Amino acid sequence: MALALRLGLSTLLTLIGVAGLVQFSLQPPLASRPGTSASVVLADLEAQEALLDQRQQVALLLNRFVGAQITRYFWGGFSGYLDVLGIEAPQDMKAELKLEEQSTQLRLTPRTGKEAYVARVEAIESVPRGVVCRGEGTPGAFPFQSDRLGCPPGWRSLGSARRLRTTP
């Protein structure tokens, strides 16, 4: 019985595969399709790879910022200096550190490109909460919902800092 079931299933899958191949029209490689040049395709792919690499590096840096500021908060307050936190801003980005009594924010803006990055830590009811976001323009207000700090409207989460929450 088991052998007949396996054989039947194998035959069915083979028939579905053959039927799919018969109707599947093969396309030439992306770089050799009419209307596109290989250099344009490669340039687009390089730009996408560079953006993803930039996002990964910035996410790591901003998550370190959030963790360091949460630690500093428990030691007496947020820090207004990146070097005190052991963080160095990338040379190809403009860094703006904003410090208030119950919050701190680091915004990184690349010298080229539209996308900006921001990390914010707020002490809400004496509990620091952080979020790391990416978006365009100047970030608006950071909403606080369901015991979490969220990204401003139009901005997207960039890393795991939004999950960081500590209790005193």
C-alpha cells in the first residue's frame, strides 16, 4: 500500500513538472534581454547591494547606540556624546545627536541618497525604550503603543532595537 502511494505521488508530481515545463517559456539572461544593457543592470544591482550593506551597517551602529543609551540611563542619564558611548559615526554620513531630559535621538543622513536613519530612546515612566527606523525627510513624532516605542508615520523599522525594553 505504501509503495503504491509513493509511486502514485511520484508519477503525479512528474506529470505536473512536465506540464509546467511545456508551458514555461525560457527567458534569456537578464543582461542580454533586448532593451537593457549589461552595464545598466550591473549598476542597478551594485546600487541595491550598496544600499542593503549600508542599512546593515547602520542598523548595527544604531542598535549599539540604543543599548548604550539604555545603559547610560540607568547610570544617571542619557549621554550627549557619541565617543562616551563608544560609537563613531560613519565618515560618509552626517550625524545629529539630540539630547533632551527624557529622550535622546541619533539621526544619520548619508551624504548621497535619500534614505535617512534614526535611533531614539525615551524614558517612559522611568523605563527606557528604544527604536531604530529608516525613512525619508525629517522624522515626526514617535508613537508609543502597546508598551513599545514605534517609528514615526512613513518610516519603517530598521532593526531589533524596537524590541529592546528593560525594567528597572
